[in-house]
Amino acid sequence: MMTQNQLQEVIAQAVRSVPVVDAHTHLFTPAFPGLLLRGIDDLLTYHYLVAETLRYHPEKTEEFWRLSVQKQADLVWQTLFIERSPVSEACRGVLTVLRAYGLDLGCRDLTAYRRFFAGLDPEAQVDIVFKEANLKYVVMTNDPFEPVEKVYWQQGVGVDPRFRAALRLDPLLNRWPETAGSLEAEGYEVQADLSGQTSAEVRRFLTDWAKRMNPLYLAVSLPPDFIYPDPAPRGRLLKEVILPFCQEHGKPLALMIGVKKLVNPSLRLAGDSVGKALINTVESLCVENPEVKFFLTMLARENQHELVVAARKFGNLMPFGCWWFLNNPSLIREITRMRLELLGLSFVPQHSDARVLDQLIYKWSHSKQLIIEVLTEAYTALAETGWKLSAAGIKQDVERLFFRNFEEFMGIE
Ligand SMILES: [Zn+2]
């Protein structure tokens, strides 16, 4: 019989030592020069912090975007870390990162922090971060319509195996018919009204890109009013092209539902918001496509309970992560607890959504701490029934949560 202290220690040890798969990030392999964000200025100009800064200085919004990244970072630092205590989750994240690198938080000297990061070579920095966060690999977001990134794939640049690909479909599904024009320019015979060879040609486009990227899954972010079935281009492309493609190639489709784009356009990347989405859509997709696997996250807190219930009904639905505005301690606790209570161990509790390499450090250390707390509560309640817990059994459960569920769902051996 384990004592409460031993139990806590076993759980903490299992979570801290488990290799993590980060199922969704916006990071890039250093093999794609210019795309990997890293270091203090990129940390400070993360869109979460830009939104927080401009709340205090709405009058500076237009001017902000004309500043260099370094000047933007100066304003963020001054506003959120010097003139006020950095109490928000995104602010605390920066401090967790600085501390992990052994930097002196007492000096509050941005110039010294800059000097430190300037001395890091990108490859070495990837090694440090992966070791610190104990990552097995991260999944990127790879958009074949992004002009810079696209060229690296076309050139066949060798990708670091710690960075896996995910084929992003947003332009195709959210910006048709503009995207039809880009496809046509690249030699695919598509029509804006989806007539003729369009379905076959979009499918050829996906096949070409899947060959280049070898993605683990296909992915799209969707607005709160996303519906399926839908006679509009998005619904037709899903039905006629994407879903059959996923089925045939055994690739899951990742759906990230609930983003209200550019509610405040002047904030740019920081200007998106959240809306409650329709769970019926998720249920229709799952019931009509039993051979397709849906890796799914929703942005609204109001959708979390019904998503968990839907997942109880469909083995082809895997809820993942506490996304964006949900990636805060109070909500991670609540959502993880609810998932554990209703789904047992059959979910993927977290992904980082990191845009800056160093964020992997804080996003994982903060989340792990919360998951340890939730697991401790659950195992304690279990032990109280008289059930015998073992360190090996707990380790196995933790492995499911941090990489095995993901890999099995993705069909990775
Ligand atoms: Zn994302």
C-alpha cells in the first residue's frame, strides 16, 4: 500500500519523466531557415502578450505594427513586466522560460536576456528545449499555400525527425474560391464553382503534398458556425475530397473548432476571438464517416462538456488539448478533470500550440504540474476504494496520456 506522499511522488515522477509528443504546434524545423521563432523578442511579441499590452495602450495599436520586433518587445516588457506585475498565464510563461535558462529574474534586464539568447545557435537551442521539456517530437503546422515554407518542401529540405508534419487545409476550406485561383496557377484544373474536374484535381493536390510532407494528419481550424453537411464549398470539399482522402490514406483529420477570426482586425494575429460551436456538426461527421478518425479540439469552454460526451459515443473521435484561451491553469484543471472522469484515459490531455521554440518549456512544465494535481486527486480516490495501485500501472497510464493515445490514433507503430 502506497502512502499519500509516495503516491504523489510516483505520479509526479511518472509525469516528469514521460517522453512527450506535442500534437500541435506552430514551430518549424531549423532546416527551414527564417521560420523558427525563438528567443526573448519572439517570446515577448507572442500574440497573447500583444493583446494584453494593447489593452493598456489601445491608442498605440496602429503604431505598434510599424515598430521593429525589438521595439515591440520593449513596449510589451515595459507595459506588462515593469509597470505592472506579470500575473497573467502568458506573462508567467516568459518567466518560467527565463528561469529554466538560468537567467537572473531579479535584474529585470531585457538587454542581458537579449545578449544571452543572441549567443544560442538554433540547433543547440532546439536540443536544450527538447531536453528541458522532455519531448519525443512535436507536430508542426504545414501550409502548402505559405509562400516561404512551400519552397522548402518543394526543394526537399531534410526535416529533423523531431519535427513531424501536419498538412494544414485552412486556405482550401476557409478561403475558397480565392484558393481556387492559387491552385489553378499551379497547374491544377479547378473551377471556382467546384464543377468539372475540381474534386479530382484538389485530391491530386493533396496527394502531391502528402507525398512531400508525409503528414501525420490533415488539419483545419474552423469558425463557431461550422456546419456539416453543408452545400457551400467547405462542406462539398470536405465530403467529396478531404474525407475520402483521409479514409483512403488512413490519415486522421484534425478539426480545431471555434475561432472567430479578426473580431478586432487592427490587432492582426492577436485579433481572433472565440464562439460556441455546434456539437451536432461533430456528431454528424463521426456518425457518417465511421472509417475516418477525427482528432478534435474546441475553443469555447461552453463546448467542453458536450465534446467529452460525444467522445463517449464515437471511438473515431479523439479530443485533444486545452486550446489557446483554454490554456490557463483554472481551465486546464477543470477540463482535464472532466475528461478523466468521463473518458478514463482515452484522450490527449494537452498540446502546446507553441509559436516560439522556448515556449515549449513553459507550456509543458505548467501543464504537467496541473495534470499531476488532477491525477493525484483521481488516484487518491481510487486508492480509497481499496484498489491496489502500482508505480508500473501509473507509469503505463501516464504514457497513454502523453504519447501512446496519440500514436495509436495516428496509426504510428
Ligand atoms: Zn494552433
